[in-house]
Amino acid sequence: DLIDSAYASSIGCLSDEEKKIGSICIDIGAGTSKISIFINGKPEFIDYIPLGGNDVTNDIANGLEMSNELSEYIKIVQGSIQFSSNEKLKINMPNGTEKIITKNLLNGIIKPRYEEIFELIRERIYSKITENLPIKKVVLTGGASQIEGAINLSEKIFNRKSQLSGPNTKLSYFNKKPEFSTIIGLILSQKNLSQLHWNKSNYGIKRAFKVIDSFDDWITDSFT
């Protein structure tokens, strides 16, 4: 009665064609990054590394000497792992002062952690299975996979075509949103997608909005 969350993420965002040609699904969440590999339509490998978006936030907090809450905001709004510029960013601190940094400084803090995540995943895969795998694509998903430059970095480290993906579902609130790949994958794995239907009565609408509010809070946390 248990479903592995790495498997669920891949079910939530990989197409049948991607499973067939050979694909790595990497779900970068808050505290962990989940890895699953499908070859010829079947799961061949599942693993985890204990690093995720929270580690990036902590790096920013330590490097810029600011709170984790403000660091999370800066990461989401200004964060990137691509070459940037010396453009200056003004950060309003809680005590009323301003901190001035450059985009290059911020990106220089963020990029090494994403490089570590991808390199550890590559080493974990190659240490357990042969390097000459029939894998054509890397699919990134999860809240922390949405940072600018993740696709280019993935292609560089894995030497495979990479893309960002989310669940393909008729539920518009969740559709194509990487942060929902695991939960939609869990539902699909149990063949219960049809049960996630909200009645259009007043009660159903109120309940739906309560659920959406809860997910909004969860998105904020999971994006880390």
C-alpha cells in the first residue's frame, strides 16, 4: 500500500514516450532530490540525495547574513544559475536598512549548490548502473527545479537533452506545475484521479478554496 515518492514524481510528469526512450526524472524538492530512471517503459532505478532547495536558501542566508525567510524570497524573485551581470539589487532589510548586492554575487552563491546536487545525482547513478545507459532525456520537476538556468546546467552535467516538466492533468490548478508532480503521481498510481473532483455546490466551492489555500501555503514551502 506504499508508493515511493520518486516513482510518483516520474508517473506525474513523464510521458509514455519519455519512459520508453529512456529518461531520468529528477524532482528537486525542499529537503531532498528524488531520482528515478525509466527505460523501455519500465522503472529501472530509484534513489535520493539529501539536498534540495532548503540548502540553497541556507547558503544565501549565510552568505548575505539575512534571515531564511528573506533569503527564500530573494531566491525565488531574483535567483538564477546562469551567467548574470554586475547589476545591483537593493534588498530592504527588516530593520529598515538597505543591503546592496550584485546579481553575480547572488548567482555565485546559488550555482555551486545546484552543481553539487546534479553532480551527486550523476555519481549516484553511475556508481550503481553502467554509464552507457540508453537514456535520451533528463526531465526536471519539483518546486526547486524551476530556477532560471537549471535546464542548461542539467544538459552540461548529464550530457543529455533536458527539460522542465509538470503533471499533465485536466485539473487546471495543478496542470503543468512541477511542484505538484509527486501528488498527482500518487493519485495516478492509485487510479483515483476521478475522485479528485469538487462538487459545484456552495459547500464544494468553499471546500475547494480551503484546499487551494492549503496548497498555496504548501507551494511556498515546497518551492524551497
